[in-house]
Amino acid sequence: MTAIERATVHAFAWLGVACTVGLLLAVLLLAPRAGAVLGPLTYGRWMPVHLNLVLYGWLALPLVALLLRAFLPEDGWGGGTAVQTWSASLGVGAAAWLAGQSSGKPFLDWDGVARVLFLANLLFLAGVLAAGLVRRRRAGEARRPGLWTLWGALLTVPAALAFATSPGTYPPVNPATGGPTGASLLGSTLCVIALFAGTPWLLGLSPSRPQRGGRGVRLFGALALHAAFFAAVSRGEPSHREPLQIAAVATLLVWAWLLPRWLGGFAWPAESRPWLLAFLAWGGLLLATAVPMFLPGLLDRIKFTNALVGHAHLAMAGMATSFAALLLAVLNQETRLAGVLGDRIGFALWHTGNGVHVTALAAAGALEAVDPGIVFRGDWPITALYSLRAAAGAAMLTAAGRWIVRSSGRLKARRNTA
Ligand code: HEM
């Protein structure tokens, strides 16, 4: 199995496990007493498992595959081991969270031995990528200063994770902050936009039609200007009610126009195009809804309600998942897994399921905004919406199951005919 195939199979497997846990959580919210059957494996222990498996398993492994494709020579030496090490450290993490060992910081739950192993895994991946570049140079390929710069920049990831997961850095609930400011949301979103914008280059895609030169310079110039604006507005401890903070979030809307134009200028393989469209559609919806959601008056009413959980699924199960699938579809064009993500039924189940999921949660959040006690009383509209969400989750799990079955079928079929 090639490193890309292995990363793809592991990513699908983590998605399957994460969606199964998501469905368990959805059922527990409907029938909290059912939790007694699980003994010490309470809702609070499954929650970090769901969150971290979607992030570090399903969403991260396609990016690991992208790095392996960009850095390693043809033979991909070391890539498969890097993927196995990644999944092994995530498996240890999941066991630790279920055993109740967690830092308590969402998405930074790494603690104790699991933390050490996950950081070591990141350094191992860095070593495999550097060795790949060295071997390509020795084989007579041209120098790759751009990839070395990216490698250096990526080294900040283990350093940042070591800092943020450290128990000494800040407690799980940070008393020094009242939540994200407009500027902090702008800064983190710009990093994600830079990642989306740089991906066609790492994938080696060519332009879809003859282009005027300097397109990339103009796009990344605009990103740099936006980052300078971020630096200017992120001073001090502003309130999210200040007009400048609201304006900072609103400036992100310009990327709903620029990013589709930029990505649309590349020749995406046929199988990946529905995923590109899905990515742009979910991303546009995310930006269009996130800006009004940040407005004082609305934010104060829906913060900590189901509307925010809906927002998280719109961002991660909608936009980021479509991006992960887009990457996998392009990376696997010439592997034995080509065509797995072209499954129309899986595509329809995932996006319809997530659309219903997000709509049900938005409706529940709207009810909570009017009557904050409605969830705790378990009134029938909430039960109905939670049931709808669980059914939508079952559809999403079915889609993940189809991708797993199709991948293993293709690997087996090609092995038999080889
Ligand atoms: C079968 C599909 C899924 C189901 C049934 C499901 C269900 C759930 C449930 C019940 C929660 C806890 C909400 C609460 O405590 O009120 C949750 C949280 C979350 N899920 Fe999922 N989920 C699914 C798929 C996904 C996927 C694929 C992703 C990301 C790629 C994802 C990302 C998240 C995030 C980020 C949260 C935290 C939300 C917050 O606290 O604001 N989920 N999910």
C-alpha cells in the first residue's frame, strides 16, 4: 500500500469511528438515562474522542498525505510509517480520553503520556519530510527552497502545541478572556484561508486556462495586506461590541469572492470537482452566517446554545470535510483508491445529512434564544429536533461507511488481480 493510500484509508476509518461516537452522543442527548449502561464511559469522556478524532484523524490526515506527496520522492519511503505513527498516537490519545485523562482544553486535550507521544509523532513526521527533501536532492533534483521554507514554518506546529497543551500555559477555562474578539477570529481565519489558497500549488495543479501573470502575487499580496490590518486592530483587550471589531470580522467577506475565483483558476480533476463546489458552497454559507452571528445582540443570545454547535458542524462537517475529501480525491487520482469519493450516493447522504443536522441545530438554538430553559426541560420541540439530528447523523455515518467499504473493496480487488 502506498503512503497516500494508507493515509486515505486511515482518514476514512477515523471518520467512521468519529461519526459513530457522534451518533452515540446524539442518542445520549435524546435519552440521557441510557448513559448509565456505559458505566464510567460518560458523555464527558466521549466528547473529546469525537472532537479530536474528527480533527486529528479525519481532517488532519489528508493534509499529512498532501505533505507526503509534496516532500517525498516517488518511492514515498517513510511515509507509510509516518501515517501509522500518527494513527497509533491518536489511538493512545483516544484511550487516554476515555480513561478520563485530559487537559480539559477542547481540541488540546493531550495530556500525560498521550501528549508526549503525539508531540513525538509530529517530530517524526518532520524528520520523514526533511529526509524526503534530502533524498530528492541527492537523486539530482533541483533545490526546493520553497519546500524548505514551508518545512521550517511547519516546525512551529509542534512548538505551539507543546506550549498550548502544557498545563502551565492557561487553565481549561481562561479567566483572562471573555471569548474571541473580532480581531482574533480574523487572524485565525486568515491562516486557514492561506492554507486553502496554497493547496493547488502543493498539489501541483496547472492553471485551467491561460492566465495573466502575477495572479498568485496579487492573491497573496491581498492576504498580506489583510494580515497587516489584523495586526493593526488586534492590540489591547477590546470588546466584541466595538465597531472596529465587528468591521474586522466583516472584512472576511471579501474572501467569499476572492477564494472561489482563485481556486476556480486551476484544472481540478473531474472526480474532485463536486467536492470543490461543496467546499465553496459550505464556506460561503459559513461566512455569510458567521458575520451576522458575531453581532452584539445576536451573539449574546445564541452563544453556548445549539446554534453554535450547528455553526461548528457547518464549518467542520461541511466546509472542512469537503476540503479534506477534495484533497483525497486529487491525491488518489492515480492510486487504487481513485473513484472512491466519486460515489454519488455517499456524496448525497453526507451533504443532505449535514444540511439537516445544521438546520435542526440552528432551529434548536433559535428556540433557546427565546426560551433558554427549553433544552433543560426537554420540551417536545427540542426532542423532535434532536431526533432529526440523530437521523441526519445516521445518514452521515452511512456515507462514511460507504467510503470505507469502497476503499477496502478496491484495495482487495487490485491485490487479487496483481
Ligand atoms: C454522524 C455524524 C455526527 C454526529 C451525529 C455528530 C454529533 C455531535 C454531537 C451530539 C455533538 C455534541 C453537541 C453538544 O454537546 O451539544 C457534537 C459536537 C461536535 N462535533 Fe459532531 N457529529 C457528527 C459529525 C461531525 C463531524 C464529521 C465533525 C467535523 C468534521 C464534527 C465536529 C463537531 C464539533 C467541532 C463539535 C463541538 C461543537 C461545539 O461544542 O460547539 N462532528 N457532534
